[in-house]
Amino acid sequence: MTTEFKKLILFGVLISFMTSAYVSLLNTLAKYGLNSDHFVLHWLSLIPKTYLLVLPFVLISGPLVRKLVDYTFLKLKI
């Protein structure tokens, strides 16, 4: 496994976690509001569930988006 591939995997794992935390925070805010007694508990319990949904998407779509960006820059010579 190359270093570049390892970097891409680590990037995918980290960005998936950060996205999951953010999306679950927004979902918890929308559903319970800040005045909920168990806001943090609800939020933290959603992160793993969201992560399991986001991680495969990021790991699959990430390389495709990278290729699209590379192609765009190559084609437009930006």
C-alpha cells in the first residue's frame, strides 16, 4: 500500500468523522433544540450511526471527485 493511498484513506476517515459530527449536531438541534436535558447525549449517540453511513460514501466518492477535479484542471488548463 502506497503512502499516497494511506493518506487518502486517513483523509476519508477523518473527513467522514467530522462530517458525521456536524450533521448529527444539526439533526439534534433541529429535533430537540438546545434546551433539551439530554442534548449532548442525543448528539453523541447519533455520531456513530451517521459515521457508518458517511464513511463508505466518502471513501467511494472521494477518489471519483478527485479524478473529476484533476480532469477539469487538465482540460481547462487552469
